Amino acid sequence: MTHSFDTLIQNARVFNNGENPVTEDIAIKDGHIVKRGQSLDTSDAKNVVDATGLWAMPGMFDIHTHYDLELEVAPGLPESTRHGTTSVVISNCSLGLAFGNQRDGDIDPIVDCYARVENIPKPVLRACADKVIWNTPKEYIEHLEQINLGPNVITMIPHSMLRIESMGFEASVSRDPTQAEVNDMKRRLREGLSMGYAGFSTDSLPFHYLANQPNCHKTIPTQFAKYNEIKQLTQVVREEDMLWQATPPKDSPLNVLKMFLLSCARLHGKPLKTTVVAALDVSTNRNLVKLARILANVLNSKLLGGKFYMQALGARFKIWSDGAVTPIAEEIPELRALNETDLDDRAARAKILRDPEYIKVFREMWMKGKTGFGIARLKRILRLEDYAFDRDLTQMTIDLCPLEEWQGMTFQQAFDRVLQARRGSVSPELTKAESELIDKDFFWVSDEADFVLQTLRSFDTQISWFTITANRDIKTVRELLMDPKLLPGFNDSGAHLTNMAFYDVNLRSLQLASEGGEQDTNYMVKRLTKDAADLFGVDRGTIYEGDVADLILVDPKKLASYDGENSVERIFREEYQHPQLVNRSNGIVPLVLINGKSAWANDKFSTDLGKQRMGSLLKPISKVA
């Protein structure tokens, strides 16, 4: 029997492109929306979905991911698909695979650049890099057009890899380029943008370091680019009407302003679409989020005519750490020294932690601003500190620990138990194992700096703990998400395997918006779909008749009661042969269609996800042949 519709969705509350929501049926055939309306004929449908009480909307975008590597081992991207994400942007922060693995003898740029910046273990990176068999941006485009994509993919030209290609690895992290090398970068960038790359990504955060000796004290290649190089390259992006993704040189407000004035039409004749990571309410410095919003308003003013969008994370910025191995350690030199060792080299970290000179500087760092009087103390009280990590034991919670008794405790609670044991006022619940460990390892501890040092010595990466370094006030998070000068993003999906889990943050953003009713929900749907599609210039983000059927259903009642903060689980990913923190939002998204094909339904993945091609490589409309 021939059916007029492959899928008919009945009685859904439809949110689409900011238009007033309506309750309608949606009919799908051959991957497209073919009809919308009231009471469509079910006899013409192969599959009928009752969506009474559910929201229907375009599939959501995740505009800041590092899925470049996972696409090579799990192209279905299940950890995003299950939460309603149907389009992802890769090659952010200057890192990507456009030029292949770029291996040259002992030099392995994917491992060097990703391992510490994105906290992905080296064996995982090497295994993924081994699968890279192309060498040019054109070959990478061809590769992405062949693999069994789940969500759609948008890719950019990554600046670190572009520098390596034009200068060689060692030169890219040791000197300025010649003008001939800049011209070569400009040529390669223009060629990439002309064939369907949607933009160009750079990175200026001063704590993104290389992972292999002898370069672990150096930052990744993009960080060595001076203003003139960035200006010349972004001019190519401007001329091609593509997008620039960047991160700010956060320690220099003047350089931040100078760099992002590149977005403005007033100074450069034509605006440059720019998206920047990230507008976060950092707990240790209350001014940063204010400055981000001021910057967005100034650059986008009629006077300057910019197209500048900072990305806001729709959740508390909760970060897990494996001992001292964590993204927040890279900012602080005394902790960074521990991150410079290989993940499996516990002996190297133990040696550092027992070095008298290191102990001295570690203690000074840990106690800075916590006691006495002075500028450091005043800055801490006023929330104007230099580092994002606040070093507050009450805000550091132990998740996993060889000493199971400490799991679920804050560092402060564990420290208090150590002090009690040392004073001889042992509480009845102190176990034998805990008493023996304190007697053996913590007998010398006198203050919190000693305690943290000894905790790192005793457990190394076997202790996993978490803290919230930004966005602690969820009301402020909502304000940032609803700000039209900002844009939801910065989920970092596919990176920081055991440090972050924001795969569900689009849903959390929807949940926060829905607190304001249907109008605010409608606004947020547009931000997560059509606004993101427009920013990258691609043909997705709506569900009109004739559109590709990237469509999801959301259960608003289950969304309202969703506890995203506690949705994180630690699983073992067979594809990586490594643990990963993920999210579970079961029941909230009953259906995910990508190109009209069911990828996720009733809390189960389609058997075709990752085995048959569903999504597409999305190229800017202006570059589609």
C-alpha cells in the first residue's frame, strides 16, 4: 500500500520561528514537511503519532561542540540526539580535522592540541586520529558527506590547524608568520569557505596549553597569532560573509575590545558575524558578566553596527575534576604544573607534590586572600579575583573516592573529620578505614592547604570532585539566556569527557524560558533553532511546509519537573573505551526526527542511528551549489 504520509503527528502545540504557537497536525513524507493543518487524514499515514499535550518544534542546534573526534567513532552522536539536538557545530576554539591528522614523525597535533584544552585522554585521541585518512579541507568535506551522520553537522576552518598547515607545527608555536605564510593562510581559508565551511574559529583564552613535551609550557598555535594576523584572516571571513567564532583574551580588557571591534561595520565597512565564548556569571568575579553584556550592547549598537553574539550557558557551570586534572586548573600555575604530566603518570605528580619549593608556592596560592588584610583579601571579599576557581572547600563536593566514606561530602566536611581525628575528638561514625587513612596520610595536616595537598597525594586522579565555578544564581542564568544580544551556546558537547555534562542544556534553557509562559517558550525555541541557523547561514531551524523534517516533540509537564542539575550519570563508552559523564532526560523528548527519520522515540534509539545516514553536512546557503 502506498501512503501519502510517512509520519503524521497529531494535535501538537507547534512552536516555529517565533510565530504564535498553534495546535496542528504535521505530515511528513520523504524527509520533508508536506502538510500542516487541522485533522489531517490518518488513513493516508504509515505511522501516526499522538502528540496531544506535547510541543512540536524544529530540531535544536548545539552551536559549540567538539564532536570532531566522536564523529569518527560514533557518528550518530547519541548523547546529543536523545535530548533533541539535530544540528551541531564542530571545529570550535581553533581545533578541528579539516587538514587531517597533520602527523609528522613524533609530532601529533590532534593529541597535542586536544588533550589539555578539551580534557580528552591521549589514548582516546590517538585512536580517533588513527582513523583520519584525509589531508585537505576538500577531502574532509567529502568524508563528512559520506559517513552515517545522526545530527546534521556544520564545520569551520580551525585556526590552530590552519597555522600548522601553513607554518609547520614548531614554527606555529615559536614565531610570527611571514607575510607569505599569512597569505597562504588567507588562501586556504578562502578556499575552505568557498567550498562550504561555515566559518573560522580562533581561541585567545590564555590557559589552553599543549599536552606533549617539550611544549607543555606553550599554548596552542592560535594563541601565538597577533592582532594583525587575526585582522587579515577575519577580513577574508567578512568578505565571504561567513562567521568568526572566538574566545576573548580575558586578562586584557583593552585587547578584548580591540579584537572584537573587528565585528563592527562602522570601522570595517561591513559587519562580521561573530560569536564568542562565553557570557558566564563567574563566582569569583562579578564584573565579568556585566562587562560581557556591556560589550555586546556597545558592539551591536547603531553607532558601531556589529553582529556580535556572546554565548550563554543555560545551566550552572558545574565542573568535575579528577584529582588536579581539570579545566579550571590550567588558569593557576601551581595547579597547571600537575596538569602538565601525563594522565597516567602518578609518580610524576607525586614527586611534584612532595617537592618543598612546590609545597611552599602551593600553600601561598591556596591561602591567598583567605586570611589577613591586603589587596588579595579585599578582592576576594568583593568577588573581583583573577581566577575562576574560588578554592572554597565548602563548594567542592567529592563524587568518587577510594575512601567511600567521603563520597558525597564536601572537602570542608572531610577536612573537619581529619581535624576531629587529630584532636582526638573522634565522632562515633568515623570508620576503621577512615581512621587508618587519617593516621597514615593526614597526621601532619594543620590547615586546608595541607589537606588539599595530602588529598591529591593520597588519591591522585582516583578522587573525582565537582564545583560550580559560574552561573550559581539560576535567575541570572535565565536573564542571560533571554538577553537578545546573547545567544544560547557553549555546551562543549563531545569534550571534557569526565569533567562536564551539558548535552541536555538546550532542554534546560527551554525549561528556564518556559517559567515565563508560552511567549517566552516561543522566544527560546526560535533562539535554539532559527536564530542559530541564521547565524551560520544554513537552511534549517523551521518546520514550514516544504522544509526538511528535522523535528522534535517535547513533553512540557515532564520538562517542568526535570532536575537537570542531577541528571548526570557516569557511563562507560564502548566507542572510547573510557568513562564519560552524560545526561539523562528520559521522557522529556518522546520523538526526534532527523530528515524525517526516527532517531529517538519513546526513550529508545533507532537501530539505524549511526548505521545509516540521517543528517547532512550543512553548508551556508550562499555556498550550496
